[in-house]
Amino acid sequence: MRLLRRKIVNAVMLGLTALCALFAVGVLMFILGYLAVHGARSLNLNFFTKLPAPVGETGGGMANAILGSAKLLLLATAVGVPIGFLGGVFLAEFASSGFASVVRYVTDLLNGVPSIVMGIFAYTLVVLPQKHFSTLAGGLVLGIMMIPIAVRSSEEFLRGVPLALREGAMALGASKSRSIFTVVIPAAKNGIIAGIMLNIARVAGETAPLIFTAFGNQFWSPGWEQPTASLPVMIYNYAVAPYDDWHQQAWSAGFVLLMLVLSVNIITRVAFTTRGPALR
Amino acid sequence: MAATIAPTTSSARPAGPRKLLQRLRSGDDAAYVVTLAAAVTVLVITALLIFELYKNSALPRQKFGWSFLTSSAWDPVAGEFGALPFIYGTVVTSALALLIAIPLGVGAAIFLAELAPPWISGVLTFLIELLAAVPSVIIGLLGIFVMIPILTSVAPSIQAALGWSPAFSGPFYGVSLFTAGVVLSVMIIPFIISISREVILTVPNDQREAALALGATRWETTWDAVVPFAKKGIAGSIFLALARALGETMAVTMVVGNDPKIHASLMAPGYSIAAVIANQFTEATGELYLSSLIELGLVLFGLTIVINGGARLLVMSTERGEG
């Protein structure tokens, strides 16, 4: 009897924990399905080529927000990737263990800073002295947010390179830096690139830090010194506005953003899956 | 004056400033300096972040002192600023989110790490990683147009059952602390799952084999031998999720109701620190108003940094096997 009871408990708990996992997956499926139905419905070429229509007029698109997001991400990558990657090289190859753990800990703390606080930081750093919102400020804040993850993922993949490769390079007479740049980094290349792709996908959906840095507008935004629209902020503004037409546009924008983010995630995770540390 | 003898090999190191130049040219030291500079940049950014938040929130600190944290007056017109309603809303919505997310998240993590067949676990883990990648503004969008109608339709039955308690009394308008908590739980469940799963996977196999050898079932092995070993790390994942919930902005802003008052009922609208910053920052007129919002940012920063710092230590100590 006792054994039977234990077996029943075993089966029940297996079922319950499986339900928990299925629930999480169900949420994802629901999000995907709902956005596909509501977002794809009104998605057309205009969405990608036209400027937003004024209130009361139907139609229009979000071409300026798509371009704005692209510019912000370009700037963010230019800021975040070099600093993050080189910082990762330092942690994996050069740092003494004491200093490395300090840098690692601070990096993780920086990663945990709420995105809205990062927005305030960029505001005090760029917007306040310049006295106007700008693409520059928005790109900078996204770039800073990319740094911690770029550091940690680069470091992990560099650490995953077998010691034998380094020793081989050194035995052939290469200096330390030469072995790092011609042997170790190329060996970890796939993982590092995958980490960067996921990192870009992550900040592509960031909304909070852009509200008072890149701000947003309904027009094209030439150059880097003017405020610019971006997809996530457009979704937010349109979702909380009281117009049905705008809600519809928000669904379309949400669908486009989700497809971009998820396809980068899926492609990266499938194409770059190698032995080594798990991607985050 | 000028050095007359040029070094013939890189191992010959002349003294003085030329020594530094020479060493940099050899590559190793140059690489060291450049990568060190990048690592130091991370430290500088963090220090600058704290400095800027502190410097720009000086005005309300002088005017209100510590009473900024305990006052519930938020009246931009009269120049009265108190953080309590926002701290309350942030803590309540996060606590509610944890209440929902802990059992679901830890349960799913146990299933994925211990009980599921490897291929099922692989597929589900992949999908849950994707859920974690969904931008919060999209969760908020679904919160407004899907979650609110659903909750509005089930609210009467919840209130019929639990309306006697002050936590569920009062009219329900759709936007509420409760709605925000539910939406927030969706944001942190994948987070708890992925970190807890990783922590459970680091538990040494000896633990499992010993329990199974004594005749324990799979569940008994998991619950009595594996989970206790990983409990510090699981606790760490929960604290990390809490830190994330406290700072989460968009999903909360869109459904919490944005009412800067303290209501005992979860069914009433509220506000959170991140939400008030997102909503009022661009329209803050006057220096005191703006710097009060920045001080709210400093409060939020302090909250998350303390919880995050503790959580990282917990996760690190488990992964080092001190469990």
C-alpha cells in the first residue's frame, strides 16, 4: 500500500510539474497566435513605407519608426559591442582573478539595473546638457545596456576554447596577444557572434529607456541630433491612445517587432548552436 | 639627448619613456591596455550612473529628507512629493507576481531539469527561452487588450468568493494592482525557469544515484536529494526575478491604472515607481518635480541593486557547490 502511494505521488508530481512547463509554453503560443491573427490582419505595404497618419485619418504606416529603430540599434551596436567584447577578452585572457571577480560582479549589477533607470542616466548625461531629445541619446542608452551581456557572453565563449589550442599557438612561438587574436578568438567566433545577435534582439524591444531619450515623433528624423520614433515606443503610445485605428496599428507594429526579435532568436540559436556554454 | 642606440630585438628594452613605447609595440602589453580600458569602462559607467542619480536628486533630498520615502503626498502643482504610493504599488505588484510565478516557475524548472525525457526538455526549454525574449511592451499590449477583458469577466466571481477580505473588495475597473501582478508574473516566469533549471542541472549526480539506490522514486529523489541541494540557487533565481519585477516598466505602466494613492484593495488601481517615471518624466515642469522623479529612480536603483547583489551571491555559492 505504501509503495502504491509513493508511486501515485510520483506520477501526480510528474504531471503537475509538466503542467507548469506546458503553461509557460502555452503563454508563448498564445502570444504568437494572438499577434499573428490581430497584427497580420491589417499589415500591408503601407506599414513599411508610409509615415504615420494624423489622428482621424485612416491608413498610414510606421516607416519612420522602423528606420528609427534601425538607427538606434546601429548606434547601440557601435557603442556596446566593442566595449563589451574587449571587456570580455580582458576577463577571459588577461585579468588577475581578484580584479576579474570585481569586474564580473559589477558587470552583473549593471545588467540588473532597471531599464528605466538607465533611461534617466542617459537623460542626465546627454539630453540635459544638450537640452533636446536625440537619436544619439537613445542609441547611447541602448548601447550601454548591451555592454554587460556582451562582456559576459564573450568571456564565457572565450573560456570555452580548449587550453590545448592556446598552448599549441604558444608552442609555435606566437606571443600571447597573437595567440589570442589569431587562434582563440577565431575558435570562439561563432559563439561570440551569436551572443551579439541575441543581445541586439534584446535591446530592440526596449521601450522604457527610449521614452525620454529618443522620445519619438511622427516624421522622418534625419541625422542623429533630432528625436526619433522607434517601434517599441510607437507600440506603447498607440496602445494607450484612445483611438481604435491606432490600436490596430499597435497590433501590426507589435507583430512586426515580435517577428523580428523571435526570428533573430530562433535563427541564432539554431544556426550557431555549438558545443560550449549555453546562450543567454 | 636622443637615444643613439636603437634596440635590435624586441627583447632589448631601453629605459625611460621609450621603454613603455617599445613594450606597447610588442603587442601583448598593448592588448592588455586596450582590453583593460574596456573592462574599466564598465566600472566607470556604473560609478557615473550612481553619481548622476545622486547629484541630480539633490533638490528633493534637501527639501524633504527621509520623509520623501514615507510621505504619500504626490502633488506636482503644490510642489509636494512623496514616494510611498509608488513604493507600495511596486512592492505589492512584485509580491503578487512572485506568488504566481514561484510555484509555476520552480515546478517547470524541476520538470525540465529532472523529470522530463531529454528531447521534450530540449524543445520546451528552447520555447521558454523564446518566451523570455518577448519584449515587455508586447506583454503590456496583450495585458491591455486581452488580460483586462478576461479579468473583468472573472472578477465578479473572485469577488463573490473573496470579497469579504479588504484585499479583494471595491469596484474593479480592469486596470489594477492585481492586473499588473498577473501580467508581471508572465514576465518573470521564464526567468525563474531558466535560472532554476541551470542551478538544478549543476547538482552532482552522486546525489541522485544515492537516493535512487536507496529505493526512492524519481520524485522522492528530486524533492529530497536534488532540490535541497539546489535550494540556495533556486532562492537566488527568485530574488533575481524579484529585482526584475521591481524594475519592470512597460508591462506595469500599461495596466496598473496610474493612480498615485494607496488602496488596500488589489482590485483598485495603483502606481509603481518605474511607471510614474515613464509617465511623468517628459512632462515634468520645474526642477523639483524632475529631480523628485530622479530620486524615485535612485530609490528603485537602490532596491534592485541590493536584491540583485544578494541574489548573485546565492547563485554563485550554489554553483560553486557550497549548497
